[in-house]
Amino acid sequence: MFSFLSVARRHRAGLSSSTVLVSIATFGAAPATAQQSASPDLLPPVEVDPPRKPAAPKPALPRGAQTPRARASQPAATQSAAAQANAQLVVSPTGIATPAAHVANAITVVTAKDIATQQFRSVPDILAAIPGLNVVQTGGAGGQSSVFTRGTNANHTKILIDGIDVGDVTNANGAFDFAHLLTSDIQQFEVLRGPQSGLYGSDAIGGVISVITRKGDGPARATASIETGTYQTFNQSAGVSGSQDNVNYAMNVAHLHAGDIPVTPQQLLPAGQKAIGNAYDNVTASTKFGVDLNEAWSLNSVMRYTDATLLFTGDGSFPSVPNAAQSTHAVRQFATREEAVWSLLDGRIKNYFGINYVNNRTSDLTAGNPLAAISTGERIKYDWHAVTELAPHNNFIVGLEQQTDRLQTTGLTAENGNRAGFVEVQTNFAQRMFLVASLRNDINDQFGSHGTYRIAPAVILPVTETKLKASYGTGFKAPTLSQLYQDFPAFNFFANPNLKPEQSTGYDAGFEQPLFDDRIRLGATYFHNSITDLINSNVTFTSYANVGLATTEGTESFVTAHLTDRLSLRADYTFTRAVDATTGLQLLRRPKEKWSATAVWTPLDPLTVSATLLRVSDWRDVSRDGMTSGLVAPGYTVVNLRADYAVSGQVKLFGRVDNLFNRHYQNPTGFLAPGLGVFGGIRMASFGME
């Protein structure tokens, strides 16, 4: 029978805590977001419409012939800046593919090549070293993973997979558990920092994380990999992708397995009780298809299904101690987007019509409990948005959305709807001055209308090529279905249907400076967020109330250096001050400082080696059972090594060492992080080995 205070649910929900208090382990949902295309084209040149064959000069030239002419007429300095920008396209800042140098927002991009080189297996691996983020995971593979962006809450970051909002309706506050998101089919991974509700709606107070999966292109390409190593690791993946005439396709399946992962500290166990390591198994399958029916109409389809099971040690009895038997947490996730694209006026206007559907089913079986607690969450969204090219590189975007979230769990069936409209203007003046401004209004069935906005200018100075950038915006986080409707009378705790959204105002400003023909680039950004109406327990601990205030601010600095054609370096430093504005105390699990440095060296054409150092400072935490607060968790330093060797154009051997010096630390308190791990395997491709 489902217990509101069951230890297993409490420990899994505890990481997605509110700003001041560890959240109650209930379930929630979030309203609609702005929609990216399901299948963006990330290959330069940047075009709103598909490339067309060049045409001979005549009164009305095809767009594909116009754009190269416009670029050719640019001054030499602008040509260089544009060529550099086209090397990296991003989607999340504006919703359409845009050169990264043309956006003002702080964004980090991880490509498929980066994922292969660093041998990331799940998304928490990617996020660990990204500036502005703190990742908290209860143990190794499969342990609940929460991400705090710029000091905001774990449920203040929007997560999109191919444009689909996959925030978890079954989770207490709608936050997404990154632990179950594998990397084998990812083409590009974007971390957009700063308030983004002006385009994306609820949840985007801290930022947006956008995952774009692989899109088929060119001749059929088959890939496969297999890996084994420490902690009974046995991972495999296989995929096929390509395009033929007017059809593109990509299919992928991945399996990740780990066993006997030490998680429970020995000092927490009763005398004579042995620790039982966690075991995790994840199978994820994904597809992406597209077809151009004619010059005006295209269809896109993406689907993703994950089946994951974690065996872990929960806590029981009073005072709380780790159980002698394991509990089981099972997750079934399905997400799909079906999209039709209608192009008008030679592609200068593109209309996107989409249907999104997300289904999350969680099952938690606590040790000694014969019945599992099962929750099912659904999200369905209908959306339309149009991209109009006013002039080359200048776009006007308008969109409408309607979304319904449903939750079904023991003793509760609830739903909530949201309608939204938004407009965005994207301008580019002479490839030097850039501006993105967006305005959005959400009308929620429960709390009514809520407006947000964002403005983000940037300029690239002549001669020095210095990029100055800034952004200012507002954000909000809607109350969840659980907070609105789920009562627990046995514990004298009740929902509050009168909750208001959490709200925020945030800004940042910074610069980027290229040196030595951009072989060296450095930059820094200052950020500040003020968050009000945070949803916490009321003073009598009998319900929820909008009582919290928080302030987060800090700096993100970086330097990249291509020392030679074979050796590159990147270093990042983040300072974060995140405090409860009512008490002045540092917020839980927000370390003040984080350093990271990565070196990639190719001593021989077929051989690539890399090393990453990550240092995280002390942070304020609570005990594993949540009964002791104000703990100071010690920081940690880890070093990871990677190497791969191309035996041929179709076969590559790889190996990695995690936590080289076997550093023992807990993150969060009460949960051991994995120690030394050694892994190796083989990767194969019919051609185009990454």
C-alpha cells in the first residue's frame, strides 16, 4: 500500500527539493512550452528552408541562390566572423537553427563527437563539468539525478528531447530524472542558461537543456558498440541511419547495465549488516523519420521509449537505518512528436503543426512491502508555430499551444490544462549586431494568465572581434498537480488549490574575446536571479504555501586554447552564491565554486587521448534521512582519463578510467559516489567513424 512517507519514495524525491525544505515525496506536472522542430537541420549554411539547387540569374531567384550572394558581398572581417559562427549551430536560444556567435545567451554545446571522445554513457556524465550546473546523483548509474542551474531549484530547468517537454508528471515537482537518459543517439546537446520562460513557458527559470537526436543523412550507415568493465558493466548499442531521395531515417537501441555499485556508507549500517550494491538496467530505443512530400509539405516523426529498473537500498524503521533488503524503482517512459511542416513563398514562411505525447509510469516497491506504489503521468500537447524570414537572417516567429497534463496514482486522478501564445523577433544587422526578443502569455486552467518576456542583445566589435552580450528576462514555475490536489489526511497534510506560480527575474552580462585568429578564446558572464513565491510547506507543516524567497548570483568564466592542431585545452570556473533571502542561509546542494579542465591530444592520427579534472567545493546539505540539516559536505576532486584508437575506418578500440585516484566522497550526503572504474570496448561503423 502506498505510504506518503515511505522511505524509498522520500529518498528518491529528496533530491528535487524546494529552495528551503526538502520536498514531500508526492507527484506533479507542468504546463506547456514553446516548441522546437522535431528534426532541425544542424548542418551549415544556415537556412530557414531546405537548400535548393542554384539557379541561373533571372528576375526571381531561388533562396538557395540568394543567400550565398549576400554572404559574398560582406566585408572581409564580417566574412571571418560569419564563417566562425557557422561552425556551430544552436537551436534552443531561438527555437530555430542559429549560429552560436549570433546569440547573446550563455550556452554550452556538446556534440556527438564530444560524446564519443569523452565516452559519456548517460546525461549526468555530460552535465558534470558544464559551467553553471551542479549535478547531484544518489550513487552511480541509475541513481536519481537532479540538476541545479545557476543555483535555482532542480525543477527550474526545462528539458526538451527533440522539442518534446519531458518533465515528469509523476515526480513531486515535475522535475526530470536525468539518470535514465542515455547518449548513444544524441547528435547535439545544448545547455542554455538564464530565464527562458519568455519562449519556453513554465519551468525555465534557470534555463533549458535541449537534446537533439541523430538525423539520418546520406548513404545508409550502421553503427554498433560493446563495452564492459568495473561494477559488472555491460553496455551495447546499435543503430542505422541515412537518407534516400526525399526520406531520412535513424533508428537506435542502447542497453546499459551495471551491478554491485557501492552506494550506502558502511558507517550508516547497523552492526553486522553488509552493504548491498545497487544494480541498474536500462534499455532505450529511439527512431526519427522524415519525408518531403513535395516542395511545400514535409512530415517528421520522433519516438523514444525507455525501460529502466534500479535495485537500491532504501531506509526504514525509526530512527532511520538502511534496510537489509533492496527496494525496486522501475520506470517506463515513452515520448513522441508527430509534425507536419508547410512551406510558403519559396520557404520564406514555414508553418509547423505538431502533436506531442509523453507517458511516464513509475513503480516503487519498498523492501518488506508486498504492494508497489504505481503512478502514471500523461502529457499531450498540440502546437503551431510559424517562422517568417523578414530578410536574410532576420526572423519573426509566432506560435500557439494547448497542453493537458494528467496524473493517476493511489487515491488521486487529476488533470490541468494550459494554453499559450508567443511571439519572437530575431534580428541581425551586418553580421555584427544581434537581438532576440520574445513575449509569451500562458493561460492556465488553475491559476489563470501569466505573462513573461526576454530580451537578449549581442554585438561583435570590429577589429578586436570582442563579443559583448547580455540578456534580461522573467520566468515562472507552475504548481504541480500533487501540490494542487493530493491530500494526505493520515499525516494531516493537504493540497492547496490556491497556489500561485513561482516567479523570477534574471539577467546576465558578459563578453567573449578571440585571440590569435581564434586559437584562444576566453570569456566571462555575470548572472543574477531573484525568485519569489517559492512553494514550500506552510508554518504549521500542514499544507503548501507561496512563502519562499531566494537570490542566486555568480560568474561563469572559460578559456579554450587550440595550442596545436593536435592539442586543445578548455577550462571553466563557476562561482555561485545561492541564498534563502528570508534567512540568509546558503541553499542546499549549491556549492559555491566549481572548476573543470579538459585536455584532448591526438599524438597519432588514429589515437586520441583526453583527461578531465573536476573540482567541486563544499556545500550545505542534509543527512540521508533528512532529519539533520545544516551539514557541511566536503568538496571533492576527480580525474578521468579517456583514449581511443582507430584500427581502421570502420573499427575503433576505446578505454576509460573514471575517478583515477579512487577519491571517496558522498554526493549527496549519505550516498557514495563511484570509486575507481576501468572500462573498455569496441565501436564499429560501416563508415564515418566518430
